[in-house]
Amino acid sequence: MNSTIRLVLSTAVALGLFLAPAPGSATTPTPGPTPDECVGGPLHFAQLHLELSIEPAHPRVGDDVVLTAKISTVVDGLVGIPQYTLSGTNPFFSGDVGPRSAQFGPDDQIYELHAVQAGTAQLVASVTYETAEGCVDNPIFSFLGARSEPLVVEIGAGAGTPSPTPTATPEPVTCVGDCNGDGAVTISEIVTGVDIGLSLAPITACPAFDRNGDESITVDELVAGVQSGLSSCPAANAQRSHYCRSLCDDCRNCHPFTWGSGGSLYCSGVCGSCRFECGGI
């Protein structure tokens, strides 16, 4: 046994230190043989109790929390240098959670932590300590321990964590180059596409050329537009054109209107990105 600890305990015995009154009663560990008469009085194993509490009780990611391991004496007796450990903090809390000791006997332990991950943590505090039984003038030393009941802590997601912003998915262009949505691509519409590709016209002049939604027109998209002009566009695009035309009826109060090639009309706002002919609107 460590001679320093024995010296500390022996000195404590002589000075009457580390004798803490018990706040309550509990089952005492079975003591060893104690003489009927001891010089200086008998000794009994000390029994400690640990209880955990946390503030705030329901932390969220990003919160600073204070965890308290409150220690009390159930059975009074000599207590050497207690060694404290805390388990269950990883990966939910960061901070100083390493082993620690109390040089002057049992003492409450305060852990200042930071919540870093949402989930359910089960925290347990433990203490080991040297104690003695027998007689004051002839103590029998032994190591005992105590554990707290698990403290279940629910860590919520941070209040300031922004929800992901949905990214709008561009509607696939089913007929590349069909600026007015009539199910066919004309020479004037191909010219419009070329103008956009050369930066001579804005992309809003004919979004139907921008089949990948990157707000620019490449050579392959122009070629696709020419191929659309040499063949008929899919029926799905004709249905979309009909839908856009019905929306066009709601564009009468929509401003501003942007005119494109071929007399087609692009209406922003309630008509979204649909481009089609609006007749006499």
C-alpha cells in the first residue's frame, strides 16, 4: 500500500479528520472483527453516495451545461483521497471529463461541459476511496467505491441550426428550342438560340434552349434545338404548352412583360418560367 496514503490516513486518525456526519441511514458493509474495547475508539468503513444533476435539464447542441456530482456520506468513517471518474459523455459533450481527485476528503465535483451532438447520453459518476475499520490505534485499511445511478440526458438539435433550403429542380426541357411552346422549333427560334449563345440576347428570350438549367446555352444545346426543328417535339411538351397557355390567362396583371423574337411573350411572376404566345394580352 502506498506509504503516503497510509501516513495521511494515520495522521487523519490522530487528528480526527475526514469524519463526516451521515445525513441518512443505509446498509453498512459487513465490518471485520472489531475488539470489544479499542484504544481511541472503534472504526467502521465509510460509505459514500453519489448523485448526478445537470443544468439545463434539456440541453441543445451548442449549449454550455453544468454537471454536478454531489457526494454525501451514508456511513461515517475515515475517507482517504477520493478518486472521481465520469463516463457516458462521449460523443455528446466536450470538456474536462478526465479523472480527478479531492485532496481534502469527499467533495462535490462540478463539470463544465459543452453539448456538441444530439442524442441520448447516460452519464455515470464513480468514486473510489480508501477507508478503514478496526481500532483507531490499529486500523485495517481497504479500498471501496460508489457509483451514481445513470443520469439520462436528451440532447436536442441546436435551436440555431438552419433547416436545409430546398433547391428548386429545373423542369426538364422536353423540346429543346421550342421558345413559344407550340410543339415545334422554327428558324426564328433557332436564331434566337444563337443570339443567346453569342450573348446578344438574354436567356429569358428562350429558356427552352437551356435544357440543363445552367442559365447558358452551349453548342450541344443549339444542335439539339436544330434536331428538334427537323423532327416533331414530344407530346409531353405539347401538354406543357397547353398548361402554360392556361396560366397565361392569369398574366393580364403581371408586369413587366418581356418581348422575345417571333412575337412570343414571356411573362414573369405567376407564369413562372413558362414562355409561350399570349395572343392579344
